[in-house]
Amino acid sequence: MIDAKRRILLKGSLSAGSIGIAVSAGLLSPRLVLADWNEAAFKAKEMPEALAALVGSESAERDERIRIKAPDIAENGAVVPVTVEADIEGVTSIAIFAEKNQTPLIASFELAPNAVPFVSTRIKMAETADVTAVVKVGDQVFRNSKSVKVTIGGCGG
């Protein structure tokens, strides 16, 4: 019992020490490590409001080149796997929305210029709704949606 606690303490100390050394050596910058927070977009109660705060426009053109992989029926709304991939050149950001959530913006990813436009995550959905992916390419905004039915306890209700 004491050996297990000692190991946990030593591993934690080693990890914290390594990160501290990397930060002090300039290899990691706290500004780069921490995510950028668009408070207005993430606190918006409606999707058009969140979209306007995030990309500067309340509308986006539907585009089938954006593929959303998500289950048709999610047995547990707390962990719904979602993958978004776009066959569009020059993607600078990808955002994921669950339209009927209390705050519809789930995640926003800023991509490097040469990054592959692909993200995969697990989201929380309050109820059956469309999952919408919004892709920004320069000044243009594109979207695509997929309906996901959320059941309670996997009972098909």
C-alpha cells in the first residue's frame, strides 16, 4: 500500500519536474499550451449566435465535401463519437455543433496551414439533434449536418 503511494508520488513529481524544466528552457510556452477561449461563441444559447461569434457570419453554405462520421443512434448521449473530415483545400478551422444542446458549440479547432482537415472527438448531446460541422476556408464558411438519435439507456426511446 505504501509502495503504491510512493510510486504515484514519484511519477507525479517526475512529470511535474519535466514540464517545469521544459517551460523554463523555453521549449513549452504557457501561451501555446493553453487553448484559446472564444467566450462569446461557447456561451451562446443559439447556433446562429455562436456561429456569428466564432466565424463572423450567422450562415454557412452547405457542402457535401464535409463528411461527418457519427452513429445514427447513440445509446449514451454523454459520449457520442464524432469524426469530421473535409476534402477542401486551405481549411483554417473546424467547429462542431450539437444544435439542441443548451450551448450548441461543442468544439472549435484552429488548424495550421499544412494540417489535414480532420478532427475526431467524443461529444455530449442532451437529446436527439443534428450534429453540424462548420469549416472555415479563408473568408468562406461551409457546413454539413448529420442527424443523431440519442436514446436513454440504449432502449431506443
